[in-house]
Amino acid sequence: MFYVATTTLQHYLATYGYLAVFIFVAIESTGIPFPGETMLLIAAIYAGRTHQLSIVLVIVAAASGAIIGDNIGFFVGREGGYRVLRRYGRYIGFNERRLKVGIYMFRRHGGKVVFFGRFVAVLRAWAAFLAGVNRMKWGRFLLFNALGGIVWATLYGLGGYLLGKNIHRLVGPVGIVTIVLAAIIIIATLIFVWRNERQLEERAEEALPGPIEKY
């Protein structure tokens, strides 16, 4: 299944190039589950391996998609708020517990959530929407959002580009060790994120007991 999904993304990339990167990242950033980050990594690796795409333009497309998509999510959250969540939240895995986590995090950290949320899978798709729901000032949101989008696209883009450029070296014992280490890091990261999400949900419930409408 992963191979099929990757092949499909590669097809879109080969057909639409930078536009595919922009659209996929923008859709994910609005709050809809979509492989935007995966598309960025595939495009960056492809650029490093074949040099048929400019890594600079890949990064620009991803950053632009992130900023524009996040702003759409922000205004949807600000205008629709809880009403949108009640009606459509279940389709994107967003429930009352996660909304409380968002309110709790924004009350404690504000703009930091917008910036660092871009790097956390749990928050990336919803940080902008939550900023809108929590009535964050748009100018402040845009500042942290733009900074986060640019830094995220640059780090992931350059990381993928370097991987693609050196992918021929990932063979033999060195390649096996690298893959094993990467798998360990990914599993450890998933466990860390899961445990922290549970802890955040507990803290948010303590800070915001009762129905979400009270807040």
C-alpha cells in the first residue's frame, strides 16, 4: 500500500511538478488529512537524485502552500469555530479532547504553537485552525505561520535533497545500519508523540473541565 501511495505521488509530481508540491502541502495545511509533507520529501529526494527539479523552487512551493493553506484554515476556524468542528471534526479525527488540548496549548504558548506545530504531525494540520478558533490576532498568526512554514520547508526540503543526492551510498552494511537506525528513531518518535499527546489531553482536561462550550 505504501508503495502504491508513493507511486501515485510520484506520478502527480512528474505530471504537475512544483504545482503538485504547492497543492498537496496547501490542502494538508487547511486541516484536511493529506500527504503534503510526504510530497515535499518525495520532490526533494527526486531533485537531489535527478536534478530535474530545482530544490529552491521545491522549497518555495512547499513554503507558499503551507502559508496559504494555514491562512485558509485560520479563517475557517475563526469564522466557523466550534460549529465546524462539531459537524466535520469526526471526518478528520478531530474530537473534543484534541480541541481542549489546542485551547490549553494556545493559552500557555500562543504563537509558539503556530511555529512549532508545523514540525509536529499531531499539530501540523490543525494548528492554524485552532489559532482561528482561539481568536489569535491575524498579524501575529501570520508572523509565526510564515516563519514556521519557511523553516519547515527549508529543513525538510534540504534534508530530502541531501538524501536523494547520496542515496546511491545507502547500500551494503552502511545502508542496512542507516535504515535500522532510521526505523528506531521513527518508532521512538511515534511512541514519544503518543505518550505526550495522552499527557497533554489529561492536563487539558484538568485545566478545562466540563463541556467545551464553557471556554
